[in-house]
Amino acid sequence: MSRPHAARTPVLVGVGQSIERDRLVTVLDLTERAARAAFDDAPRLADRIERVTTVSAIFSPGGNAPSTELASRLGLRDVHCEVTTAGGNTPQWAVTRAAADIAAGSLGATLIVGAEATRSMRAADPGASFMGGSRAGGTASQEPEPVVGPSMSGVLSKAEVEAGFVRPADVYPVFDSALAASANRSPVQQREHIGRLEAPFTRVAAANPFAWFREELTPSDISEVSASNRLTAEPYTKRMNAFPNVDQGSALLLTSLELAREAGLVDQCVFPWAGATNTDVAPAARRDLGDSPAIRAAADALFGALGMGIDEIDWIDLYSCFPSAFQVGADAIGLATDDERGLTVTGGMPFFGGPGNNYSSHAIASVALRLRESGRFGYVAANGGFLSKHSLGVYGGEPPPDGFRSLDTSQEQAKIQASAFPVSTKASGQAIVVGGTVVYGRDGSVESAPVIATLDDGSRIVAKAEPAILSSLAEQSVVGSRISVTGSPPMYKL
């Protein structure tokens, strides 16, 4: 293998973050603030930017040409402008792609930005929907920008869609039910377990000036059900869910080591060492609802190529939209959930804030700032969909001796796809529940109780509880139960 060109070593040299709690702002306002902060962090590089990539806004209006509008505000000329596909994995994917392009010599410097202005949107229009169309707003005359990034196609199967099993706040608890069952914990015990795991997140968020909630909480503050912390879906309380009602933005400036040297910024460079991306099959088709073969495959590729393991990592940020995400993410890399290094350097999405697809940009910024101060390596795991799309990155305080590695995991991906269970959209007979949740309304009543179950023929279904049994399912777990199912989409009774 030929030696990498040292001058083209990719570096993350500028980071900027923004937050607004009072004034009404737009996504563009927040990305502009963050970008200017990144330019202040890495002076003399603004005029070297060749590409602007905006992480797609999902909750608040962002326009159909956000990078073009941002470039205009910043006075950037002759830059390529683009926007990513949806998915919380896209920030890390975009960094991996940018680092590979810089290492190949096809890109000199790039700006990766993202934001959500959901608080402002809802303050201006209290009836606005969180999913109100990310292409609304902006300058109407702008031509749509090129869209880049992994497709979200296939994150749900027809079975999930037809059963109405499409809200992340309903799907992720089902994964947690499988984790609880494997540990022989009841929903209440699992909730208490999660409270203990997430309390350290709040300590990190309390110390982060860009976090939405800067208050340290006890495990019981998180796990105990109260008027201000209602049950949302077993085993989750409100405080265990990502908090999207935020105004937060970020910017990452990447360039080559050569350009960083010219700008006199070598001492603050952080080095992307490697990146990998893999995808899990749709939830109902997964062999184990409490596992992620895709994270494991991507992590094995990363650490294998770099000749290291998780023990060499000093700073860690696991994706944390819901508790099952970081529990599965930790297990896939052999990391204990009570590891003294912690599972986040950012604060976690329920406490730092959950700015749509863009949380992991803040995580990358947080890891970079820590590496500037101390430590050898940082690890960022980004997730999109329903524990579906996974992009992982390893960062170092020194240049990688063998150059940046964008890893090909296509063979592992083919094995993941081949492992999928067949999924049916109709059923009649008996099935065994492998995962399920009880979804509560704001008044505490049971609204629904979706399950994923295995039929006697080995195929999987997504089933809804018959209305007559809903109230009896409160505070229950039916994982491992044999149920009677019928219809399309299937309905079940015990």
C-alpha cells in the first residue's frame, strides 16, 4: 500500500456552535452564527472553503437551498453547495466523506453545518407540527440543491407502515423491551435502570454551555413517573425521550494539514482517523431487537483497520435519541454502560437537546474540543432512522500514520441483509412476542400496545392490540407471551 500524502492529511480545525433561548431565529440564523464561530476558531481559512454541506433540517423550516443561502450570508463565492438526506447519521457520514475527499486531493476545505429552530417555529406558531416540512421557508426563488448522503429507504417495512408503527417514540421502546427481557427486568426495573444510566448524562449537559437543559438530575428524577414526567411508552418517561424543541446549530471546518499549517493552526488540529457506515434491516426483520449487527460490523471494521479497541478511546459519544440506542450502541462495541469514561461528552439528546438530524455534529465538536485538551482518541457513533443507519468515526490528537481510512463494509452489509426474517403484513394463528411497548396518552390512558412477534412458520409480524384489552396492558410487558393474531394489519389478544 502506498504511503499517504502527509500534506493532504485531513484535519478538523474549526468548530462553532450556537444556541438561542429568547429571540425568534431561523435555521439559517443559527448556521450562520455557528459558521462565523468556526471561522473565528480557525481564522484565515474562510476564503479557502470550496464546499458547504448542510445537514437536512427535519423539524423546522430550512428552505430548499440552505447551503446556498448560508454561503451568500457569509460572502463565500464559487463554492459547491449541497444538503444531506435525512438521518441522524449524516453528520458523521459527511465528515467521513469530506476527510476522504481531502485525503484524495479533490477538496481543499469544507464547511459542514446544521441546525434546528424548532423552539422559534413553535413560539411563532404554537400549532406548528414538529414534522412540518423541512423544505418550507427560505428563499422561494432558490433552485433546490443537490442532495447527498445515504438513503433512508428501507428503514421501515410495509408491515410497520401498515400497522402504524412509525413513530420513533413508539419503536425505540420496543427495542428496550427486548433488552429488559434478556436481563429479566420488569418495565419498572428497566425504567429505574435507565435512570441510573442517564443521570451521568445530565452532569455532562450541565457543564456544556450549548446544552438546552443545564441541570444535573438524579436517577429518580429521570425514572420516577410524575405530573411533569409522565409515562410516554413503556418503559420510557418523558425525560428519557430526545428533546427536539430547541434552537441549536453547529459548524465543522475541515481542511488539509498543509492549509492548516499555512494558516498557523496546526496546534488546534484534530485528525479524523477512520469512518465506516452500515445499515440494519427493518425492525420487524431483525434477528435480535436488542442488537445491532450494523454497528458491530462498522465498529469491527474501524477498530480492526486501526489496530485498536475501545479501551484505547478516551472520549466517547454514543447516539442517544432514546435509551435503547445507546445501550445497543455500547454493547455492539464491547463497552459497559457504566464505564467510567461515560457514554457521552455532549450530554445526550434528552438533556443536551435533540436538534433533529444534527445532534452528532455537536458530538463531533465536543469530542474535538476534548482532544485539543487531552487524550489520544475519540469515538462518535451517529444513528439515523429506527436504529437503522449507522455512521461511526474515530478521531485522534495526532495524525494517523497510515492516513485517513474510509472503510468499505459492503461484504458485511450483504450478510446483514441476508440475515433478515421474512415479514408478513397479515396473519392468522399463534405467535410469540419478541418485543413490545404500551403507549400512553397525556392523560395516562393506554393509547396503543404494538408488538413485534414471530409466527409459528418463522415469519415476523407487527401487530396492534385489540381495543378490548388495551387497558389491561398498562404497566405490563408481554415479551415472551404467546398471543392470538388475525387480520391485516394483524390484531392480537392474549
